[in-house]
Amino acid sequence: MSDRPAAVLAHGLGGSTDLPIPYAYALIGAAWALTFTFAVVAFAWKKPRFDPGKDGRALPQWVTSVVDATAVRWALALAGLLFAGWVAMAAMFGKPENNPVAGVFYVLMWIGLVAASLAIGPIWRAVSPVRSVYRLLRMARMPAGLGYPRRLGYWPAVFGLFAFVWLELASPDPGSLGAIKLWLCAYIVITLTGAIVCGDRWFGRADPFEAYSVVASRFSLFRRNPNSGRIEIGNPFDHLLSLPVRPGTVTMLAVLLGSTAFDSFSASPDWRNFVDHYAHSVAAQSAMRTVGLLVFGAVVVTTFSLAARATGGVDRATKRKLPGLMAHSLIPIVLGYMFAHYLSYLVERGQQTIIGLADPLGHGWNLLGLGGAQVNYVLSLHPSVLATIKVCCVVGGHVAGVIAAHDRALRVLPSGYQLTGQLATMLVMVGYTFTGLYLLFGG
Amino acid sequence: MQNQQAPPNRLNIEVTIKGGNVDPTNAQLQAKVKEPIVVRVTSDVADELHVHSTPDHTFKIEPNKAMQFQFSIDVPGNVDIELHQLNKVVATVSVQP
């Protein structure tokens, strides 16, 4: 094997990428997104309906008891630690070719974590191996730490998430096992040290995976009643409003949306020709992709913040708060676009990764009888079904984002400015969705 | 059923590597699943041709020798054909079902 990096190993996993969606699909999706947006602004309810404090339909008490049982918590933590140990073994002793660690990292811990969090709630908190180690240290009478500086907000998680997407989309060799190992070691050291110094708040604010998992879980049907703590099924739009607004919240969502868009964009021949033309070394190419990634994130932050502030009738201090107050409406857009973009990865590369984990060292092991299993390329083999799902994800996410933003505008904007004040936000959301569909169509 | 006698379609890609320059780069091509794809390479350096299909293919390129590689692709998708050492994408083939 040579040590030269492979520039275009898609997400460090090799293999083919999705076919572009047909032009007509993109056009129909865009038309629906536009129509629906203006229908919401013009005809939807005029009094705010969603409320994070609203009670949902409580599930039987035993559900909460089981989820909160100490034994269940320890079992989940232990499962997380065992899985981490298994992956660490694959990372240290497995072969660099076809190693399942890249799949665990880029598929299971990225889009897989989003899918699980959206389905059942912030799962990373329960299985995070670093959190479990911290819990064990605390049991061994380690002191609680100095407390988390409030001003930092979500910024450490923003940097962590950026570091992740940088490795995946802009680093010289995303597929290199050494780079992934180094990233994971740095992640473990930073997360654990931060928690020892600042206490367990550090996990929720600084662990990129936990922050990400919490963000995705805010659009879940399941949640905890804020008063009784009981697990219930509720309207996800009520749940969205419980996203904590802290310094860095908008930027965190922008990193997620911008990086997914950059991923599509960087596969286009125009961008590749541009990079080939101006950057002649691997480092220069990586630097150019880094700039591209930063620009995509910055465009999302700037457009969203300016649009959220573009209203009359409020003073300057309130205006400054508006982007944070509207930030939750980006969650469905981020989720819709991520699923549109990474669904086939989750389904197909996910299978490949799990099959790979049955025999991580290439010794012919057959854990759980998975060793001989074949990947079912069900989505790739039916591109028109996949294209339909993608457009539905993008448009569905857009519609949900618009509904959430409309309702929030009714609550936070003064009367007389509620309609005009949300127009800019709606237009920016239409812009994101059109860009997303255009990128999926392949430009 | 009119085309029964016609030879099966195939995609031919001619690649020239000379003095560090690759022709073509970032080309956009179309193919069908299971259709033979033939890559002919003339190169003055050794390299590796990576075909990022599912599953991946790798071919060794030897210098100063006309070489021909043939493969077909079973799973639809966008397949990058890449020169590993030179770090260039020769072409992206849209493999349709």
C-alpha cells in the first residue's frame, strides 16, 4: 500500500455515491416547498400554538421506571464501553484495508446517532463511553470539578463538530485509519479532561456527539414531561422549543447544515476542476476544502441571523436574541437534509460496517452469525425510490422548519410585525431548500 | 427486439498520463449497470487506478506500456475513477440501472 492520500475517497469509506436526483424531482420538490411556505405565512394560525410546557400523552409508568432504572443505565453504559472496546481492538490490531472503524466513525456515530436520537431520544448520554468512565471516576471519589463557564455555551461542541466534518470532508486523507485513531484519541482526552476540570456539564455542552444527539432528539415524538419527568409521547413541535438557547446554538446547527451542503458541492466537477487548477499539493487542496467548508457554515450563520433579525418593532437587545429564539426551526431542515444526503450511507454502509465488525481483525470470525452476510443495496438498486425519499425528506424538513418558525414568530414578534417580520426567515429557508435540492440534483 | 444482433454497449475511456498531466480529468460519463467499462491507459509513470464502485476495484498501472482494464458495475451510483498517486479524478461515471 502506498502512503499517498486518496483525495476523493467518499467520506473516507470508498465505494460509489448516490446518483443525482432527476431534474423533475428537484423542480417538483422546490415548487411544493415554495407553495407551502407562502401558504403558511398567509393562511396559517395567527395565535401561537406550540408550547414546550404542554403535556403530551403520558406512557405507562413502567416505561419511565425501566428507562430510569439504575440497572438499565449501567447495562447501557456497559454496552457502550464494550462496543468502544471492540472498536478500539479493530483500530489497534485490524488491517488498514476494509477496517470497520471508518464505518463506525463516519456512519454509525454520525448519521446513525441522529437516526437513533430522533427515534428514541438523546441516546448518546446513556451509552457514551467517556461519560461512563467519568461516572466510574466519580464513584472512586474524584471531586466534582469547578463548574462549566456559562459564557462558553455550545462553542466547544461547535469546534468538535467542525473537527469531525473537517476530517470527513476537508482533511488530506479522510479514509486513513491513523487519522481517525488520532481524532478519536484527541476526542477522548479532551472530553474526559474537560469533564474532570468542569464537571459533568461539560458532556452536554462540549461533547460534539452528545450535543448533536440532543439536537436531533428535540424533534422526537418521545420526550420527558418537563414537570413530572415522566416519559410521554407529544407533538414534536412542542418538543423543538425545548432546545436550549446558549452561545453557539445557531453556529452548531449551521455547521451541520453547511457541512452537508458542502459535501454535495465538493463532488461537483466544477469545484474539483477549480481545486485541481489552483492547488497543486495535498496540503493546498486540503486548505482549499477547509476554506470551502468554513464559507458554507458562515453563509448559513450569516443568512439565518440576519433574516431572524430583519423585523421592525423590537429594540436592539431583543433583536440580538432573535436568531437564538428562532434556532430550533433549523433542526427539521438540518435533519431532513442530512437524511436526504446520508440515508443510503446509513442503510448500506451501515450494514457493511456491522458485517465488518463481526470479523474486525480479518481472522474469519463470525460473531452473531454475521460474518457471511451480504450487504443488501436496496436503496441504490432503486434510484427513483431513493430520489423520492430524498425529496420528501428535504421538503418535509423544510415544511416543518417553516411551521416552527411561523409559530415562534407569532410568539416573539410584536403584533403588527408578525407577518412582515417572518418573511426574511421564510425566504432564507426557501433558499436553503432550493440550494439543497439543486445540490442533490447535481448542479 | 430489433437490436438482438447489435453488439452490447460499452463505455471506453482513454487515459493519457504524461509528465504529471492527466487527460481527461473530472470527466462526466454515463454507463449502465453490468455494461462493460474499458479503461485504456498510456502512462509514463507507475500509478494505481482506483475505481470507487461497490465493491471497489484497483488496477496497477505500469509505465510506458499500453494497458487495458475492463470491469462492470453491479450497483447503480456515481463511480469515481481516480489515479491514486497523482491524486486526480479521471472521470465520474453515472451508472444507471
